[in-house]
Amino acid sequence: MDSKRNNAVRRWGLKHCEVIYQHSTKAVFSAESEQLGPVILKIDGNTSQLNSEYRMLAGLSGKHSCKVYAYDESAGFLLEERIFPGTVLRKESSLEKRIRIFSQVFREIHKPAEEGETYLDWLEQICEYCLRNHVPEEMADLAFRARGICVEMFVKYSDRLLLHGDLHHDNLLLRTDGSYAMIDPKGVVGPAILDLPRFLLNELDTDHACSDVQHIEEAIQMLGRQTGYPEEDIGKLFFMETVLANVWCAEDGDEINGHEIEVAQSIRIG
């Protein structure tokens, strides 16, 4: 990884290169470029995710997104704009304002999709994981219910767009002009509505005076008003996303969050 980073540093004349995240096969660095200013350098040995991210960001050209400065698929390099001041949407205390900001970005970032991995593929994969690994029957049942919801949405909504796939509070950053830009898209394919539930799941981590169930139900109602999607569909997708995220946790060796599952099963919308 050090040799790859040094290669990128020489190639683009980067200075003050600092690690944000580093793993054996992938890494993210912040740096300074004389020509471009503050940048983010991503290095990934598995270029499929970098390619998906590049496709989505390049299509937006910095509109409600960080800009792409350079991409080298063969080397596994992606050079992007570093957003300033970069305050995450989580820091905004008002639920109403968080949803208004989120919805504005949501409406602007989707472009027609080329062929690629779909959101439904993700749900198929967690069902396969549950079958292969003999997870508890209750969790497997939830995974298959979640897949059924995803199938329902693919049938009901005909739009096929490049989605962010992880559009939540910490991937929406404040610019100096007061607008917000998204970062770290997955570039997965599906109907636009599928980019709503990840935001809702992360609402569980915000401060709120009411119960988690009441808070999510209120957020669903606000999202429905802002986006025009039926509250019932958004509620179903919250359940789907909660199950998806928790099976992924199980795959990574982490514990399933039983409270999140309980909240998702308790939502009553429509």
C-alpha cells in the first residue's frame, strides 16, 4: 500500500498526505495539491467499487457531490475533491431541517443507470448468506421478507438509476456556501426510492425526545411529504434496510442490533 500511495503522491504532486482509513487492500488519504487544493485519494485493489463510485460522481460533475479530479482503474486510484468545512449533516439539530437538506440532495443526484450491480442483488446476497451459514431461523426469515420488499419496489417503480446506496448523515457534508454535497456513493442500480431508507436507519443515532419508533414514524411522514413517495412504501423500506444492514454486520462478525430490528418491526405507517 505504501508503494501505491507514493506512486500517487509523485503522479499528482501531493503534499501532507495523511491516512483517514487504511486496510491491507484499500486506503483513503487526505492531501494537498498545488493545482487542485485539498483532495481525497482513494486506493483500492478491488476496483469494482471505485469504478461504481467514479461513474456516479463523474455523471454529477460536482452538483451536490464532491468533484472527481482523476481516475485510474488499472492502478486503483481515485482522486476527489475534499469538501470544506465538511460538517456532517448529523450535526444539524433539527429533524425537519435534516430531512429538507437530505431531500434536496436526494432529488438532484440520480442519473439513468448503465448496467451494474442492483440493490436487489444485495438482498439476494444476504439471503444466500443466511442459507449458506445457517443463521438463526428468525434472522433468515427477516432476510427473505426484506428481499420480498425489494422485489415489490422493483416491480412498482420502473425507474432504474444510479443510486448512492449509503445516503446518510455522515455522507452529506456542508460546503462553505451553505449547500451540502454527498460523498462515498456505491453507484448501485435501482429505483430512486431505495436511496431513502439508509437515512432513516441513521436517524436512530440522533438525539430525539420521543421513542425511537415515534421518531422514525415522524421522519417517514416528513420524508413522504418532501419526496412524494407513499409513507407505507418508505416504512417497508426502513424494515428492509434495517435487516440488510444487520445481516451485513453478521457477515463481518459483529453482533446483530436487536433493538434496531424491534423498531423496524414496530413501525406502523399507512
